[in-house]
Amino acid sequence: MIQCVGSRDNARPYCSRICCSTAVKNAIKLAEKNPKINITILYRDIRTYGFLEEYYQRARDTGITFLRYEEDAKPEVAEADGALSITIGDPILANKVVINPDLLVLAPAIVPPESNEKISKMLKAPLNQNKFFLEAHVKLRPVDFATEGVFLAGMAHNPKTIDETISQAMAAAARACTIISSDKYAAESIVSSVNQDVCAGCGICETVCPYSAPKIIFKNGRKVSEVNIALCKGCGNCACSCPSGAMEQLGFKYRQESCMLEAALEAIAE
């Protein structure tokens, strides 16, 4: 068994997390069924984290062989006359080791689907550098997105075990229930508001909003902006970008801001 195939390198620097524990568990099962079998696991780092460390201890007691290899000295697999051979450098023996297996098992990287980028743009849900979905806050909102009403769990978030996936899925379901169990949805109080009498319908607000809250509509024969307050996060991009001054934030309108500044300047002067 060869671990970290196509992972923990420059292309995919992350660990797939389930490979080591699964390989060790499968090796133990095979050894239990056939005590005469010889199993060798080629690894970079054994990561049977948490309570799964017991698998590794049991595997060593069972007689399963573990050989470590470096990133710049990966195992070389060759075929001759229908037979496989694997050459690996053993750092302890400081020599090459050749293995002729009857069966070769690879542990490939867990790769996010290409559709993640399309879904990310559709839901306004960010991706991390490895193209997995990124939560709103790793500690405060671990199953939420910045976009309200959209939650994540499992390998959409990152490679993880079944136990971790179930726990995260239960958390996501509980978060969704807080919304669907209420008769009304309470939006943020600080949201954008547009004065449609002044709005020129230029569409700049629609372009700069990361949450797709403003939309250009036809009203009374002219184009104007309309804000979906359920989507608005009060970031202020639209208010800053509006050339006509029609877009403002509730609680931070121009007149309110001017009054606060004037009061502050008067207090400083006194």
C-alpha cells in the first residue's frame, strides 16, 4: 500500500486525512483473514490521529511492515512480464529496498469537484486555496457561509472522517432549523436602502455587491435599483459606489453622518 499518492505536494499540499487510518484498518482485516500474508505500507507520515492511533499500534503488533519515504524520493513502480516491482529508499537502512507485490493499493488524494467553482459563484460562497468551500468563521460560525441560509458539511468543507462528517452535518441541520422553524425571518438592521426617485438605474450597485442584494428593475417606465434586504449584509459597497447618492445604509445615512461629524467637531472645539 502506497500512501499520499498525488497529495501533500506542490499541486495539492493538503492531507486527505482518511487514507492512513483506512489503509491501516484494511491491513489489519487482511492479516486477520490470512495470518501468513505479508503487508507493507509505504508512507510519508502516518496520520491516524485521535482515537484511530489504536489502529496503528494494532498493526505494528500484527506484524505489518511500515516503510517511510521522503517527498523527493517517492516509490518507483515498474512492470516486467506482468509482474510489479516497487523500489523505495529506506532511510534507516540507507539503501534501496525492492518489493515484488501480488497486489498494489494506492491511496490517491481527495480532490474537490470542478463544479465547486460554479456553485461558489452561484451561491456567493467562497472557496479556500484548495478549492474546498470556506466557512464564515472557523470557530464562531463553522457550518455557515456569509450568505444567509446556506450551510456546509462533510467533504464540501475539507477531507474528513465519517464521524467528523456526521457531527458537522448535524450542526448544519440544527442551524438550518433555526431558520425554517420560525414564521418570519429577521434580517440585519443595517442594510442598504435606495431612494428610487433619485436612482438613475446605472447598475453600479449591482456590480459591486458581493451578495447580489441590489437588482435593477423597471418601475413606472424607468430603470431603478431595488435591494433584497434578506441578502444584504450592510457592507456599504453600493452606498460608496453610487454616483447619484440614491443608495444609503439604514442607520448611516448622509444626514446622520453629517450630524455626528458636526457634533464631534463641536465637542473637540469646546
